Amino acid sequence: MMVEKAVKMLTQLAMVVLLTRYLAPSEFGLLMYCYAIVSMLGFINTLGMDNILIKRFVDFPTKKLSYLKHALVIRMSFSLICVIVANVAGLFLVDESTRLLLFVISLYHLAMPMTVFSWLFEAEGRSDLSAVGLIAGTLAGFIFRLVCLVFSDSLVMLAWAYLIEFVVMGVAYLALSIKHMQYSSNTHLSQARTLGLLRDCFPLIFSGAIVLLYMKADQIMLGSMVGQAEVGMYVAATRLSEAWYFVGLTLIGVYYPKMLHIKKHQSRELYFTAIVKDGRWIVWGALVLAVVTSLISGPLINILYGDNYHASANVLIVSIWAVPFVYMGAIASKMYVAESKQGLVFWRSCWGLLINISLNYWLIPIYGATGAAVATLVSQAFVGVLFNLFDLIPGVLRTQWRMVLGR
């Protein structure tokens, strides 16, 4: 599972380096600004369904194909809504010359529903199949962007890469599922099951909206308050730190089904011990990463992006420290879902959004992109760890501390 995440992280890093070398901060910032607007609607597409569906696959193995079919239909319907809403929002958020760019980027939502197959692969313990699809899509998007940079200077052409990446990934997932999974022709759509899935996802839909808002609001607020160039500086730095999110979140996703199995068939104490055993390596890896990156941020930014992006070094020093909190928060979220307490994810995210936006309004006018990074770090620390001081689910905070202390 680490292989495809390493491939994705390295290709994303390489592409950001190439984009910053070819594009001025204002151009790079405009591309990222439009992507931020579109990706903020990702909660409508995913519906917070991943953890719920994996849990269904594990708990009801004989009904997994029925749940898969229902999830596909639901997500395909909502993906169209994403495209419509993104372009309606564009009428108010971007000028007329930028709307085509926004429209092209928004089309990737139409291919995203195919990622439900990766959730089935994970529940079946076939992470290798997820890896093949992810690598195929990532490399296709990378190659297309590379060709565009060489033969075209159009931002719109670069925007098509988002759709191509997800189309190739989806086709690969579909082909692999047909080859390796058995499908029943007796699986029919059920209104009750459809509504049941939506009902279970309901708290996570809103929490997903909140999460995406405070992950992307900083870019939109930067663009509107201090300009597109500052967005470019910010994204250039945060892409380096956010690339590591995929590594830890993937590992957490891999051992989530094992956690559920232990909780269901063994003792609660063994359940917490298993979380600590696997989670401590992830959290400590993030802490070491943060220390090393902070020490070399200046030379690293200069080597990768050049002098035009030197201000990104301070942003990177701050943003890299959000990685450990993101990992601990993701583990806590899995524990909430395992206890059927999805509502806590929503309220936790609400507080995170409130903290993030409030700090952005205060810090961005003074410190620009660095201020936005500080706001994100503080909000992630609250969401990931400090929220658990309320002890709404006994054992979560204690488990997190055991991960940090290594015992």
C-alpha cells in the first residue's frame, strides 16, 4: 500500500515543482484557487461514505455487492450536483475569463464515484488492487500535465488533467473489480437501503463539508484578501506537507478493518492496544518528518521552486507540524465511527472551522500566507487532539497519548 502512495506523493511533488518553474506565482495561484473552489464540494460527492461503507462490507459480507451498487448510484447522482453547484458558484467567485478554467476542473467530479471500488478492495484486504488503480490514474495525470507544459501554455489544458486522472483510475478500478470480484445479477436497488445509507452518512456529510471548508477556505480567503500570488506561495508550501497526509491516512485506512475485527471478536482492551501498536509508528514518523523539514525548509524551497517562491519557506515550517495532528485526528475519527458516534465528527469539525476562519481573518491581513498556515495548524491541533479532552468517548485521548509516548 505504501508503494502507490509513494508514487502519488512523488508525482504530485514533481508536478508542483514543474508548475512553479513554468508558472508565475499569480498563475499558479489562479489554477489552485479554481481547484479550491471545485474541491470544496467534494463532500457532496463522497458523502462521507467511505468509513460507513467499509464497515458495512466487514459487518455484512454477503451483502457487500448490494451496498456497492447502491453506493455507486448515489455517488453518480451527487457528482452531477457537484458540477452544477461549482459552476453556479463560479458566477460569483471568478471573473468571466476564468469560468472556462473552473468548468473544466469541475468535470473530474463525474469520474470520482468509481473510487467506491477501492473501498471494497480495502475491506477485502486487497489493497494491491487499490494500488494499481491509483498508480494508473496518478501517472496518467502526470504525463498529461507534462505534455501540456511542454507543448502548451494554457491553464485550461492543464485543467483537463484532473478529469483524465480520475477517468483512468476509475476504469482501472472497474476492470480490476470485474476480474477479481464475483458479481450477482440478483442484486437490485432498494429504496430502503439507499435511504439507510444516506441516513447513516448524514452526520459525516456535514462534517465532510466542514472539513473541506476549513481546508480550502484559507486559499479562497488568501485570494480575496491579499491576491492570487499569495495563494501560489501558500499552496507551493502546503502541497509539500499535505503530500504526507496520504501516506499516514492510507496506513490508517489499511488497519481500520483490522481494528473493527478485533473490536467485534476480541476484548476492548486488545482493541485499544492494537490501535496504539499501529498508530504510534505513524505518529512518530510524522513528528520526525516535521523536525527535519523545519530545519531544511529554506534550502528545500529554493532548490525545488526557485527564488520566486522564497516566501514559501516560512509557510512550510508552520504547515508541516499539522501532519501529526492530522494523523491523530484521523485515528480518532475511525474510533468515533467504530463506536457509531459519527455525530462527534461533525461537531469536532464545526469547532475546527470556526477556529480556522476566525484566525484567518485576524492573521492573513498581517502575515499573509504564513498567517493562514498558523490558522490551519491551530485548528488541526484542536480537531485532532484537544477536542478529546472533553472525553466524549472514553479511551480516545488516552489512546492518543499512549501513541505519542510509545507505550
